[in-house]
Amino acid sequence: MPYPLGFQVSLTAFLMLELVLGFSSNLTVLVLYCSQSNLVDSVSNMVTVNLHVLDVMLCVLCLPLTLVVVLLPPGPNLALLCCFHEACVTFASIATAINVLVISVDRYDISVRPANRLLTPQRAGLLLAAVWATSLAVFFIPFLEVEFFTGGAESRQHSSTSSPDNPLALVWHNRTLLCVGGQGYHTGLAMYYHLLLQVPIFFITVAVMLFTYSRILRALNIRIGSHIKKSQRFRAPSSLSSAPLVSSEGAAPTPAPAAPVTSPTVQASVSAIIALRRAVRRHRDRRERQRRVFRMSLLIVSTFLGCWAPLSVANVLILGLGPSDTLVSLRLWFLALAYGTTISHPLLYAFTRQKLRLALRAKVKKRVVSLLQVDPSPGETVTHNSWVEPRK
């Protein structure tokens, strides 16, 4: 039997919303990066663009396939489709985890050791090639599990135990997780190697993210602490130089010959006060930057946990308790929640960059001006705005 109607309607609406928002936002980011060649000028931008390319693939391939699995009733004719869906889920979970892991390592590298970076452009290119090779390799694991291309001992067992009342046992040996009903589920652990691979990679990614972002915050605290000591050094001389300034103000009614003596002292005091104000301003800027980095780090880690942790918990329950209709239906909801990273990634990794925001603002301004501009009639003079058409 197919899924309940309420389950199908609610889950389909949620998936369609993620599909529209995720595809449009990631495609906007990629268009901006492609139109502005100076945006992809570092390793950080390179790994970020790679993540958005992956999100576009998830919106084009994985999300529509999940919609089909939710809407169509399960049966022997959908065996290959279910296997493709499990392969896409494996690809999405592992590829997303590895790409987020690479971004975390890159931010740790640029924040903790900026003078001697580990990820050079050449190494980053090789690392991204290895990421894609691994992600494509795990895609084929579900096909090896269900033995679509090699009929093994299980097919012979089905042939020996089949009866005329159950002819489907002869032709359908794929009982993947998301095909609810039918002939039941496989109970052997050998059929769930793709789940065994997803769970540890998720926990390894979370551990590395916690380590890298904690070290980044620690490095920022060390820099801010050293800057506080420098500001205290500035404060001590300024207090000494301000004493003659007070005495000179108190000695204002004294005769005029004392004025040339206080003039250099006043200049030194003003210079010390200006230096102190600059030091305090730099200290405040660094404190604000530390708070901003802390909020962003907390948001990145919590978003990844909130989206992918429920799916990993469902995989652990399936591995421990065995698959059931309730767990498989719940796993579909958790999978839809995991697709939410296609919406959060542009907000966390792309639109937080100042260059990308400026490029997007410029594109929007040009688009508004082109829509409001009236086509001139032949023979009339056209006035070009310098802010719309930059100088060459």
C-alpha cells in the first residue's frame, strides 16, 4: 500500500519548498561567482563553490527522486528506482559531510596558521578531486548490496523457497529501506553497508568541526588578550603625560612666560589620547569580530547537527533494531530535514562574504535600472550613467 495521503501531502510540500529555495539560492551564488572572476581568488572560495555545486546536484537529482519515492506506491516495479534512491541518499550524506569537513579544515588553516598554510591551491585541487572520487564511489554501494547485476546465494534461496502463490520472489530481490511493504526487508547486516558507512563519517565530521572551530575561537582569544596588554601599555604613559596637562590648566591665571613650556606637553598628551582611542577602537573591533565568529561557528555546527543528526540516529536504530515501516517512514522525514542544508549553506558560507554581497547588490541595481530605463527613440541622445556602466 502507498503512504498515507496526509504523509504524502505534507512531505511533498516540504520537499518542494526545499527544492525551490535550495536550487534558486545555490544557483544565484554560482552565477555570481562565475560572473565575477575575482571572487574565486582563494582556496576558501574554491571549496565554498564546490559545496554549492554539490547542493545544486542534490536539488536536481536527489530531491526529485525522493519525491517520486514518496508519491508512488512501492512494489516490485520500483526496485531499481528504490536502489537509485538509496544510492543518492548515500552520495548526498557522505559528500555533504566531506565537503563541510574540508571547509572546516580550511577555516582552521587560515585562522590558526595564516603564515604557513597547509591548503595551497594545488593541494586544495587534489583534495577536492579526492572528495569527488570518494563521493562517486560510495554511490555504487547499494547496487552491490542488492545484487542487481550478480544473482547470489540469496536469489537461489528465493528460487528454492518460492511457491506459485508468491511469484514475486522469483523476480524481485531488492528490499531496500525506502520501499515500504511488499516482501518485507532484509534482516542481514550485509545489506546495510551504506548505513554503516554514513554513521561514522557523520560523527567524524562533527568531531572535526568541534575541534577546528574551538581552536579558531581560542586563537582569536589569544590575539585579543595580547591586544589588551598593548592597550594597557598605552594607558600607562597617557596617565603620566596627562598630569602636566592638568597642572597647566590649574595654572591658567599664572603669567604668560609659562605658556611656551606647556605647549609640547599638550601636544604629547593629545597624541597619547589619540593613540589610546585608536587602541580602544581596535580592541572593540576585535571583540566584535570574535563575537561574530563565535555566533557563526555555533550556527554552522548547530545547523549541520540539526539537519543530519536525526537521519544518522534513524540509521543507527535501523542497524540496531532492524528496519520497519515506522522507522522507514520516519527516516523519510529526517531525510527531508537533511536536505535543508541546501538552503542553509548559501546563507552561512556565501552571503556572509562581503565581496559576494557587493556583487549581488551591484547585479540587483543594474537589473532595476535596466527595467526602469525607457528605450530611446531613434535619433535621440542616450545619456550613460557612470555608476551603471563602469569605466574601462
